[in-house]
Amino acid sequence: MSIWWSLHLRRDAASVPLARRLLLGTMETAGVDPDISYDLSVALSEACANAVEHGGDTARGAVSEAYRVTAYLDGEKCRIEVADTGPGFPGATGSRPRQAPADAEHGRGLGLIQELADHVHIGNKPGRGGTVVSFDKILKWREDAPLVAV
């Protein structure tokens, strides 16, 4: 079974729960274990919140009003990508986000994504700028999963 969808969302806080609900609904319908669904939905919320907060290209005088979320449920894995058009992630190193201090009010989202997903990649889009946060997780299925091939 393969399911994928892509959203082009406004950089507005109200877009974050929309993306989260769509992901949760897709995974529930497909029969993904609720604990896995919850982990991925929290990670998605963090990635979307980062795109909303940091995803505008204010350095060049133009603020992008959108970001993109794409989710792929393919076989035994789910991959999610959140891409914005902001200035990029300073010092993006692939899979190692910098750690915020434990008492910090901001800056722990990428570390949380790292803990909830099996593989995380953070990179800058070549050429036009922007950041892409992608993460994968191996799926577990409910026993009554309607869309799993037996």
C-alpha cells in the first residue's frame, strides 16, 4: 500500500493543526498503530511550527506566505517532509540538530523530532534557499488495519 499527499499551507499558526489532523486521519484510516501516529503527528507539528516561525525570506525583503508539507506512507515506512522558502538553516549538517539548553523556552523542536522519528535529515534547499526537514519512521499496524496487504 502507498498513500501520499502534499499541502501548500500559509505561514500561519492555524495551518499547523490542519496538517496534523490530516496526517492523523490518514494514518487512522490506513490502520497505523495509534502510538506511532501520535509520535509522527507531534514531530510534524514541530516541523510546521518551525516553518511558520522561521520560514520567511525576510533577509531579501520578501516574506514568503507559504510552506509545503508532504507525507508518504509507503509499505512499512512513513516519510514526512516540511519545506519552507526562508533563509535556510544556518550550519545545517544533515541529521544532527543543535541542542537547546534544557531550560530554554524555544529551540527544542528539532531535538524532539530527532527523538520521535527513526531518521531525520535537515538541509537547505539548493539555489533558491529555504529549509527542508524530513523524517522517517517505521510503521506498526493495528491488527484490524483495513489497508495493509496480508
